Amino acid sequence: MELQLEATKNIIKGKLKEKFGELTNDDLKMLEGTNEQIIGKLEKKLGKEGDDLLNEINDWLQSKTL
């Protein structure tokens, strides 16, 4: 299960970098934190607010095949 989760995280990292081109590989290392830490770091980096950012990411990820 852990290997599958890591594979999914790697796919999501790639998709986030595709969507938000300003994210660096170092920025994407943040996916190793808790959900709250991850969202907080994305908010700071992208200058977007919590619920708006979550909705944008969720809508975008749902439109992609993982």
C-alpha cells in the first residue's frame, strides 16, 4: 500500500507542476507533510486562499486521470 501511495504522490506532484508551473521540485517536496502543511505551503507559494485553492486543485485533479 505504501508503494502505491508514493506512486500516487509522484503523479500528483507532476500534475501540480503542470498546473502551477512556478512550483519547483523543492516546493513539491512539501507533499511529505500533513494536508494542512501542504495547503499552507501552496497558499504561500501561489498567493491563493484556502478554500479557493482547494476547490481549484480538486476540480483540476478530477478532470485528470490519475
